[in-house]
Amino acid sequence: MDKTGYLPIYEIGRGNIPESLHYGSIAVVNSQGDLIAWYGEPKVVTFMRSTAKPLQALPFIESGGHEKFSLHPSEIALICASHNGTDKHVSRAVSIQTKAGVQETDLLCGTHPPIDEATSNRLRERGEEPTCNRHNCSGKHTGMLAFAQMNGWSKEDYLELEHPVQQAILKSIAEMCSLSVDQIVVGIDGCSAPNFAVPLEKAALAFARLVDPSSLSTERAAACKTITSAMTSYPDMVAGEGRFDTHLMETTNGRIIAKAGAEGYQGLGIFPGTIAPDSPGLGITIKISDGDIKNRARPAVCLEILRQLGALTSSDLKAFSDFGPTQPVRNWRKLQVGEARPCFSLSGVS
């Protein structure tokens, strides 16, 4: 274990020996806050990045914003998304903006090429620069603006931490994590919105409560169910074609939610009754310490966690061969020269 608490979690082998290693930590928590499984240091404090998006949507949904603006579940899913920037994602963003009376020009997320390569290529061929709605966070920002609009709050400064939108989000995340507001470290995300660093196990608690909100107030429990139902009903809105989060939610048919974040962060929620008829809801958070820029470790680590917990069977795993948990390492002639695989066992799992 290194000084931050991370342990070897995923290895890339060549021949019969490991050639490269990713380090990481894992926390698995139930909705009562019990740490039931872990690897590495579950108390490590790190930013949730885009994994926080379903939690950032909570105060808007809890306040009835989706009802006021007659949002379709696919539009709620987009508010929780790190989407591919395809035309169908943009059309949902425009629809929310139209219903809420805000405009794309109000978004302060900046711009980047669409994550979807085909869409990015088409824009380039047309000589078209990507606009804010192509940004993977445009749904989140549109939801924040809609929240401001419904309350008559200013839109120009909706990303400032002191703004009522951000204060409501910070309060909700603190409550979902069983932390006080001053225990949360606040930084600025890639899209310029505030983001939150909390212990890994506290973020896992928040995800456990998302999928098992039975201990929460009636209003918050209803908001959690609205968000998770939208994500599992429209997983293509949460990420998109070819993305692990979408594939996992599509394949597990409403049993699991998944939300990746930048720099090697990942959140999962396993709904009650998934592992066994009386099994509790579980939240899982993962941090790959090197940032997992090429995204080669997280999907495989997620699948191995779900396998070790009994949430995915050997038969289930066949549907995820493109993601892991083990994958062949091939050279330029397509010859297998090694294997990439998770290299951890969860503590606390019998």
C-alpha cells in the first residue's frame, strides 16, 4: 500500500509476468452506512467528479422541477449524464432548455469536441465548431439553469458556490453522505461547476441511498427513485453507445446504476434484491489513483467487484467481454502476447 492507501488493482501482463500496474481503492457500503467490503483505503478523500451528477440533480428533482417543466424521463437522465454529444443528446438538451425558458447561450460549461467520434468527425467535415450543448455536461448545466429559473434566481452566476443552486446541491450531497457541509472539500470541475471531495466510503453511502432510499424523507426518497428510474430506463442518455455505464445498465435491466467520473472515479449502485431476494441496496465507489486516462482499468474493476459480490454471474459476464474483467493483450499482428486483469480481492466478502 502506498502512502495514500492505494493498492495494486489492475495489471497488464506480458508473457507470464505483470508489465504495468494500476493502483486504486474501493468502498462498498449499504444504505445504513455500514462498510461491508473494501480494498485499499476506503477513507481516502478524493473528488467525485462527474460521478456526483445524479446527486447534483437531487435538489432540482426534489423541488418538483421535473414536474413544473414536464420533463420526460430521458431528459432527467440527461441531467445526470456525461453524454456522447450526439444529435439525440443535443435534442434532449434543447428540449429541456425550451421547456424551462433558458438558452444554450446561458450555459457556462465551455465547449469540447463530442465524445462520440463519428459525431465529432461529421462536425469537422462540415466545418462546424461544437457548441455548449455538445459538451458532455450540458445536461447537468441545463438542469442547474432550470432550477434557477423555476425559483427566480439569477442565471448569470449560477456556478458560483454562493449561488442558491450550488448551495442547495452542496447541502443535498452533504446529507446524502452523512457529512456536514464544512467536511466537504470543494473544487472546480472541468466544466467550471463546483465539485466535491469526500471520503470514498461516504460517496458510496450516497449511492447506496440513491438505490435504497427507504431511510430518507418521503420527498427525497421519491426524488432518488425518479433519478434512478430515469437512468435505468434511458441508459443511452447517461453516456451513449459504446460506453461502459450505458452497457452495464442496459444489460442488467434496472438492477444496477453506473456513473463514471473523470480521473479514474466510478460510482455504482446495486438495487435491493439484486444479489439475493433479501439483499440490501449497496453503493460502490472506486478510485484509480493514476486517473485511468485510457479507461482500461475501471470497467474491468467494476465487473470484478460485481462478480465478487455475486451481483453478476459467470453467464452475465459473457455480455461484457469487450470490457473485462480479463482481456487479452494483443500486438499489432493481433497475436495474444499477454493478459490484462484485475488483481484484487475485496476484504469483508466471504
